Amino acid sequence: MKIAFLTPYKHLSKFKKYVEKKFTCIEVKSKEEITKDVVYLFVAPNYLNYKITEDFIKGINLKGILSPSTGTNHIEVNSVPVIDIKNEDVLDSITSTAEHNLFLILSIMRQIGTIEELSTKTLGIMGFGRLGKMLNLIGLNIFKDIKIYDDSYIDEDFFKKTDFLSINITLEDRNKDLINKEFIGKFKKNIYIINTARGEVVNEDEVLDLIYDGKVLGYATDVVKEEHTPKATLLKCLIDPRILITSHIGGTAIQAQEKAYKAVIKKII
């Protein structure tokens, strides 16, 4: 079987050896390079600046689309299965995104220039799933305190004590634009916001308004709305020291990619 990789993979020596033993693999940069004998399309959100749609895969006789990710908002296809690694055990050993969370926290303060010790600050973790729990473990010996907000549990002082709000919730219809003026208005302090979830969970325009008002001290995010389209949004275009955007690199540590890429391939063997 042949797999067309829209995502680069040859830099991953272990994965390259593993996958090329089992499949015929080609790296492609466009639909035109995909041959008719391709059975699977491999595409990660981190490397994609457009969406995989029905038009994109038209004329390709695919068995499925592989994504070594937990979120699939970069794929809008219903005609073939989308195979990801959401809820797979391998995720418990991948710490890359949680570590990037900490990087964003440290970086946004230093970019703005108001540097304070995290040992005097409270981290508020919104979403206590895999990443929320990892971030909690990382932060226990760094922050003064950690407060949790989850569907089933909210710490009593979450809105009163939080200095850094870390968004670690999943993208669902009910969560779209959840982080907005009304929600942020519940916090007693002026806060920093860190987002390694998905851009769609944040009302970016309202967060920008709150930055100008001083309620949000800084917004550091690894994800944005319209991430996989050329559409210009205000957040994408704005240059402001209170805003830090990284290009969805949270899960791209070499070790993380080795594990995630192999895990999704194993699902089709």
C-alpha cells in the first residue's frame, strides 16, 4: 500500500525506518503530486496552511486520511474515514504540548517586559484531561498555587485567584467562542491567557478588546482561528508585544512526533 505524506516525515529517523518497511511512502507538497495508487493520505495540522476537503481528495481512491493528532479541524471530509490518535494510550507519554504551555507562560511576560516570579502566581488550568493533568504536574513546584476548572469540578477560588489562565479544553460545538468577555469578566484579577487547545474556543476579537482595556495582560497562543485558511483575521495581522503567537508547534518535539506518527500508522496495520 502507498501512503502520500503531505506532512514531512524523513527527519524522524526511527519512524522513517519503521514506516518504509511496511508501506511505499512518498512525500508530496500538492494534490497534483499524489498518484492514483495512493491508499492513505498522511497529514498533521502542524504543517498545514489549508484544509483537506472533499474537493482536495476528489479522484483519489483513498481508504482513509491519517492524522497523528487529537484534533482534526484541519480535515473536512466525510467520504472516507479520518484516523487520528485521540484517546490513544501513547498520548500519556507525550509531554511536548504541556511543556510548550510553560514556554508560552514564561515568554509572554518576558516579551511584555513585566517579569515576575511564577512562585508568587496562581495558574488556572481550564480542562483537566490529559494535558491539564500534565501541566498540573509540571506546575506544582513552579507556581504558588494551581486552580482547576473542568466540566465536573471547579475550584472555589478559580476566578478569584488565577493569574495565568491556561486553556486545555477540547474543541466541541459547545466550546466555540467560550473564552469571551463574559467569561473573562468573572476573573477578579487582570490575567494572562495561554491557549494550546484550538483557536476556535477563543473569541479573538473580544480578547483583543480586553487587552486594550487592560483586563487581559497578554495572550500567548499556539493556535488561531482560520489557522488552515489564508483568511486574514485581526489576531493574525496584529503586531503587539502583548500578543505572542507560535505556529502550532506544541506537539512537534522530535520525540513526540516519533511516537504520534508511529501510533497512527499502527492503527492501519
